[in-house]
Amino acid sequence: MQRVCFLLKVRSERVAEYRDRHQDVWADMRAALFEAGWHNYSLFLREDGLLVGYLETDDFEAARAAMEATEVNARWQAEMAEYFEELEGQAPDAAMRPLTEVFHLA
């Protein structure tokens, strides 16, 4: 099982709204994530907009590709893009870059 952690930056003026949007993630989006292999998925948001994501999956690139192929993900990413800084024209899920794990205590 791969453990994947990534960072993104939410616009500081949109932090509260971004947090609110995640209080009721669409049921079909939640189902698509699960079916695509995104398990134990969490997002952590600092007040200045630093977003830390964590998930576990058998194959991150396959799980990412499976989500990219869903219609619900395209809708979700289109709605979420306005909340982020520095996407350089990419959807938020395409802009995430996994961090390198340097230590794990099992």
C-alpha cells in the first residue's frame, strides 16, 4: 500500500469557503474516489491556505488516472480550481505533486 502526501495552496481569501465546500462532498464524488482506489483520504487546511492531502492506495498513478476518467471528477475539479493558487492552467488534482516520504513509524 502506497502512502501519498501532497501540498496545494488555497487562496487565503477563500479558506473559509473552501472548508465549507468540504463539509458536504458530493456522494458520487466520494463513491468515485473509493472505487478508484483512494483510501484513508484526508485533507488538512492551515489558516494561511496551505493544504496537505494524504491518501493510501495500491497504485497512485492508476488511482489518479481512474479519477481523471470520471465525469464527476471533471465537474468537481472545475468547481474547485478557483480556490487554488499556482495551478498554472492545471486542474487541482493534476497539479498535486507527491512528497517524498523520508520516515515512517509503523
